[in-house]
Amino acid sequence: MSSDTKKVILYGNIKKQFENKFGHSPLFFARAPGRVNLIGEHIDYCGYGVLPMAIEQDIIIAASTNDEKRLHLSNTNSSYKDFQCDIQNFDINKTDPQWFNYFLCGLKGMTEHLGLTNPTGLNCMTDGTVPKSAGLSSSSALVCCSALTVMHANGQSCSRKDLADLCASCERYIGTQGGGMDQAISFMAEAGSAKKIDFNPLREQNVTLPDSVTFVISNSCVELNKAATSHFNTRVVECRIASQILAKSQSLNWRDYRRFGEVQEKLGLTLEDAVVLVKQVLHPDPYSKSEVCQILDVSPEELAETSLSSNTLSVQSFKLYDRATHVFTEADRVQKFKEICDTKPAAAAEKLGQLMNYSHASCRDLYECSCPELDELVDICVQSGALGSRLTGAGWGGCAVSMVPTDHLDAFLERVTADYYQKTSRGNKVKEALFATQPGSGAAIYTV
Ligand code: ADP
Ligand code: NG1
Ligand code: MG
């Protein structure tokens, strides 16, 4: 990926703060955008395609190098404290994921990927406009931006695809076992187009959204840090165990399988067939850990090896039927969403809106990754004239994305402001919490 010299003028504030901190000018800027996922929630790590677009909000790092082999990391937001360490010898803390650990993920991943034995020291000032822990991928924007900074500072270049794959892997150093959607769209986004992203191997296709609608993001103002809790990995693990039990039920060697997509492909099933298989094999009641061990014929210690993550070792109850049903039906909705965008049938926008509404209901009822505030916000968005509205990102708080007829946009914004924000103390946050968005461009380096 190449660098650009055009946009640095926009980065006056971060440049000034860099100069105040380090006493010289930055050599270059790196930027990586956040994203909004339009449909396809919690299915990337199951091997299924998703449909996100980049947003304008991003993380920017102003950087220079130093000869001391040190990382000096600062943030324009004083609530993110300064950090420094040796550029090569450091630990990434999974149990207390402070902000600099996300930077360290990118640093470690890129240093190893490039095989750098003598990486340059770095001085970095970080600035960000992606709301944190709100499902718009501030964490991945920071990891991607860090990896890009390390790459450029060491005079190297990588393809966007390699960067996306690398950053999907290295964000896992923080503990969350994500599927790669956030990093893929951050690097591969193109202004004006949403993308269908498929995995294993990573592939992308442009998706043209109907021109009569505008996508609006609204933040419920409830935050959830995914690395500091086990909500996210519990879902990953439930899906892994469900796919292993489905594999075993069909006489496959279940230890070879970790994702629904792999099992479905091996069995040659359609997504509808897979939903039927779930009904035949799994039961709707939660599975206890001992039942899972009995079905897979393993000890709890072996189960930890084959299926769990370090922060889910003590989970005792697994809802396999509901999670599996969500994943297969959500994967089907993504395919239908793309098909409607491509073929533009009559009432296309209404059909897309309906898929978004079904997606939210499935996230709320089957995947249980919503929360009361987000459900209330989604309801208000639909009552305010959205054709479809749903939680976006991991959930348990964070943002909703709504598809609104453009000629109804002002009335929609007014009503959501009145009904969700102004009724509570959220009123003073409405400016940054409720905004229309366009498909933005991908990560970039700007040299001075
Ligand atoms: P998200 O849904 O935004 O990806 P996560 O819980 O995965 O939420 O990650 C949020 C974390 O990312 C924050 O707690 C913080 O550590 C880090 N982060 C986000 N934005 C910034 C920023 N501008 N500067 C420093 N760290 C940030
Ligand atoms: P957010 O909301 O950005 O933390 C997470 C995962 C994605 C995906 C979505 C749910 C990471 C870095 N991101 O996103 O891979 O699984 O949740 O669709 O783990
Ligand atoms: Mg995140």
C-alpha cells in the first residue's frame, strides 16, 4: 500500500500536539477508519460473509522514529495516559485491556509478520473520533492504525489483504477471538461503496446501496468493552461447541472443526438444510458443561483445549440451539441483502429494511447480544420512520444502524432526538451520538 501527501493539512491539531510532546514534527500520519456493519452480526468468526461499510470516524497516529529502541505513546485525549516501553520486549495484558495494549497488538503483529530483528523506535501521538466500545470498531481501527504505523516507519509495504489478515490475527492478542470483519473493511473500504466481505480466504465485493436511502447511526450510550468481559468470547465458544456437536452427529471427526461454515461445507448443506439439522440434533434448553463433555466424550480439561478460550473456562451453560439458528439464518439474510442490492427488485429498500429488522430480532432473542436501551432505541428508530433498524457490531450496548428514506431524514433525526436522547441525560450527547453516514474510504498513510 502506498502513501499520499494530500491530506495532512487536515491533521493540524494532532500535529501541534505531537510537536508539543516530542519537540519535533511528525514524519507521517496513519489513519484507519471504524465501520458500521449493515447486516451479518456475529457470523464472521463462524466463517460467513458480512456486509459492512467504513465510516468517516477514524483513528489517526502521527509518528516519528527514535534511535533508542523505545515506544513513546501519547494520546490527544488525556484520559488515555502516556505509555512507553522497549520496542521489542513487552507484554500484552489480556485481563486489563488498557488502550495502549491495542497499539501493542499491531506492533507485535507487524514486527513478527515482517520478521524485523531490529525494528525502529517510535514516537506516536494518537487521536480518535470513533466512539469507543460502541460497536463501531474503535479497537480495530486502533490496531490497524498501529500496524500501519509500524510498517511505514520501518520502510516496508504490505498489500491491503495481508494487512487485513494480519490485523485480524493480532487483535486476538488482546483476548477477543473476532472473525476479521473489522480489520478487513478498515483496510479494504472504498468511498461510496459498502462491501460484502467473505473469509477463508479473504475476499471482497462492492455492494451498491439504494440511492433513495440514508444510513443513520445512533449510539445507545451504553458501553461494553469486549476484551474486558467474557460476553463476546462466550458466544464464539458456544458456536464452536455447537459446530463440533453437529460435526460429531454426522460422523465427522469433530476435532477438525471449529466453525459452522466448515461443517456446512463438508456436509454439502444449504443454509436452510443446516437450520433443519440444528432442529434434529440440538435441543433448545441450555447445555451444561458436563452434557457437552459427555456428547463429545472428553474431560473438562480436554474441552478447554479443543473448544474454550482462557476467559471462558468457567462458563457452565451453553445455549447451542439458539446460537446456531441465529448464525445460519443471519448468514442467509446477508446473501439475500446482497442479492437485493445487486438485482434492485421492486420495493428493494423495504425488503432490505425487513431483513435488518429480522436481524435485530434474531440478535435480541436468539443471540442475546442486545440490551434494553438498544432494543428501545431500535424500536424508536422504526417508529420514527426507518425502513429497518438493528444493532451493529458486537452489541450488549453500543450503536444501532437504521436505513431511512432520504426525504424523511430530517423528521427521523428530530424524532429520535426527542424520543431517545432528550428524554434523559443523554440529551447533551446527541450531537456525536446520532448522525447520518456514507460509505467511507479505507486506511491510508500520509507523508508530510
Ligand atoms: P469497539 O466496539 O469500539 O471496538 P472495544 O471494546 O472492542 O469497542 O474497544 C474499545 C477500546 O479501544 C477502548 O476501551 C480503548 O481502550 C480503545 N480505544 C478506542 N478508541 C480509542 C482512542 N481514541 N484512543 C485510545 N484508545 C482507544
Ligand atoms: P466490535 O463491536 O467492533 O468489537 C466484534 C468483532 C467482529 C464481529 C462483531 C460482531 C473483533 C475485533 N470484532 O466487533 O469480528 O464478530 O463483533 O459481528 O473481535
Ligand atoms: Mg472492538
